[in-house]
Amino acid sequence: MDISSWLERHADFTPQKTALRFAGTAWNYARFHARVRALARGLKRELRLQRGDRIAFLGHNHPDFLTLLFASARLGVILVPLNFRLEAEEQAYILAHAGVESLFVGPGFAARGEELAARLQRLRCVSLDEAAPLGLSFAALLGEVGDDTNPHVDLRAPLLIVYTSGTTGRPKGAVLRQEALFWNAVNASHMFDLTSRDRVLTVLPLFHVGGLNIQTTPALHAGAEVVLLPRFDAAATLAAIEEEAPSLTVLVPATMRALVTHPRWPETRLESLRMIACGSQTVPRELLDAFHARGIPAAQVYGSTETAPIAIYQRAEDALAKPGSTGKPALHAEVRVVDAAGRPCAAGERGEILVRGPNVMYEYWGDEDATREAFDDGWFRTGDIGYRDAEGDFWIVDRRKDVIVSGGENIYPAELERVLGGCSRIRDCVVVAGRDERWGEVPVAVVVPADPQLSEEEVLALFAGRIARFKHPRAVVFVDELPRNAMGKVLRYRVRDWVARRTGAV
């Protein structure tokens, strides 16, 4: 049995129930399952794909990305979702590293597909856009003749190689087995009380596990309905909430802020939403409050590419009772906090968060050393710093790699960023380490001002009397915009490069 059996069972029980809505069209479970089987036949017949072969998808959110995912599951093929925001060189690296020979290209990406095919001689393209022919036609792969399965395919078969966001350099490919998606879906069902009666609005990119696996694949496991937007747009998202009446959606701080600051936010009817999930990074309290003020619990979820991603979460009642916490370990995951020596931390003591469970990745593709370093006796080392309070709820403090060690003291950038984020004259901010001859490292604030008259002295004054003096930033760098990945995370390694060039202090 593989995860395409989810669609097969729902097609048996409720064939006419809507599975997907996209751009004014609807697919019921019977049609969706039939399309998956038809594509699986074409992948095997025309592309000769066998168990373990790798294929990739490049494009905005599209129903046939999900068709490709479940067809891959039937055949034991491994899908590599490409971040469409990367440069061609970065995408070519991923394709070569994963050994991809077939690239499925969504509408609007024909030129990039041609460029990648020119860079990688063995790469063949399959176009989803009939109006922009490129290589093979996706429609030509759909057929009723041929076998649609491969032998020895079950939940232990790898299904996804999802490349990490690259916030610290070259990305690594996290291999997720089908069982990771299954157990992740079970965890999601508990987090959201997810049932076939739900309607999920997906606005985050499916190439990331956040957009794909927090609600989208769990909804299809539950027999619910998924409404897909090609990509996030604040106006389109607010309109979709009113018109499609979803019960659930997933947002990150950047998209939350875009919604609550949009002119239509106060007048948009949101009563269909019974909760939202949010995460990817520390969520500012004012964003949580903005949703809570509208009667919508904003429940935080914690995890990573390597955990599929659901590892820790709040349920709706927890979000309202303890905003800011990431909640308790998922129903089918173990979580602990350890110190630098690997010893368990007491309640309230900060340490590294470790995760173990069937949702955790199998390995980093083609990188035994990185895989070995990522695990400690079966526990995945997240690299995140946090603690567990007396009630068993987890709080995330910062990334281990982002912690600034100044004169032997740990300084957590997120603590300083919360101060900066509370200033209305600052539009965006991040704190990174700068080198210092005396202290080793010192904090440097990188600020996108909302007020062009904002001075360095005024920024530094924000910290007076609020946090310990040794934690205060020693310098401020003003920029027009911060580099972010598709999930809204700041690319800190790029910011550190900026600081080095502008101040010579990193």
C-alpha cells in the first residue's frame, strides 16, 4: 500500500466529493484518482520510470503538482520540488545533485525550463502548459493503457527530496519516505481536528513542506477539500476567504502581516475560518493578536523540512490560552531539550531541541556525513534553541547557528528582534553577529526603516531599560529590503555578508 491509496479509498466512498478547486475548476475524488493513475501509466510507459528514479517540478501551485506527487507514490518514484524563486544556477545544482532527468514545468516557466535543459544535457522537460510547448506534453502522458504500478512499493519507499531553504549556504536534500507523509497527516489531523468536512485554503508554495504537508496532503488523507491559489497575494487571499469559505489555512509571519495591513482586512468576512496555523519562524505577538481579535485562533506549529514538518503544535484552545508558545509534541513524535553535553534540560532551561518519530526524514540525499551529524542516537538535531515550561509547552528561542556568543555570554537574536519589531518606525529587521576584537562577537541590527528619518541613535535607544546592556546591538545598518526565502525566513548568511561589506566588522 502507498499513499495514493488515500485517493483510491475516497474515490470508492465519496466519488463525487470535491477534492481540489483551482482557478474556477473543481476535481472530485473520482476524477483526481483517475488522473493520478493515468499519469502513472504515462510516467512508466513514456518516461520508463522505475522505483527510485527522480523527477522534479518547477512552477507555481497547480493541481497537477499533486497529481504528480501521488502518481510518483504509486510507482515508487521520488519527486524533487524546485523552489521557483531560486536562480537557474541554484536550481541546476539541485537537479544535478539529485540526479533528476525529467523536469515537469508549470505555466509561465518555459524559459527557465529551456535554460535548465541547456545547462544539463540529460535533462528532458515535460510541459504542463499547452500554450507554451516545451519538450514533452503533460497531457500526452495521460492514458488508459499500461501498468500504473511498480513492484516493491510501500510506505517505506522514499517519495520526496525536499531541499532545505539554504539560509546558511548550499542546500541539502532531505529524503522523506511515504510513511513520513502518512504520520505527518495523522499528526495534522490531531492538531486541527481535521475531517472530511473541512475546506483548506492553500496559499503557501507546495515546493515547501509547510505549504504541502501542514494541511494540503493531510486534507487529502482526511477526504477534505483543498482550494489552491497559484501563489500568495494578499488581495486574492482575502477574496478567496470570502468566496470559498475555507475552515483552515496556513500562514507565515510575512503573509500574516500582508493580510492584517491590507486595506480590505477590516471589512473581509472571516467567520468561516475556525483556526489558522502559523510558524516557519518566531511569530510576532501583534500578528497573533490581530487574528485573535477577529475570533480566529492562530495556532503555532513547529518543525522543519526534515520533520515533514509537524513536530510540535498548539491546538485551537491552546493558541488562545498561551499565545507565543509552539505547544506540545505532536501525537506521533517525541521531543526533548538537551544541553551542549546532550543531557536533558530541566523545565525552563534552554537547550537544543531534538525530535524523533516516524515523520522524521530518512537521510540527506547523497550526504552520509551530513546525515550522521544530523542524528544523535536516532534523535534529529534541529539546531533550534528552546525550552519546555512547567506545563509541558515548548517555546522556541532561536537557531543554534544564529546564537551570538559575546564574551562567553549567549545572545539570542530573536530577543533583540522582538524589541525592534515593536517599533512602528521600523518596517523589517534582523540581528546578526559582527566580529569584535574584544568580545569575539557582538550583535549588529540590520533595519529596514518605515521612517526615513530614523537614526542609529534612536534605534539603539529602544533597548535601554528593556534588556541587559551586554545584549544591546553595537551598530545599526540600514537597508532597503531584507533577503528572504519563499517561506519568509531571512537569509541570514546574506545579511552577514552585507554587514561585512558595509562595516568591515563581520
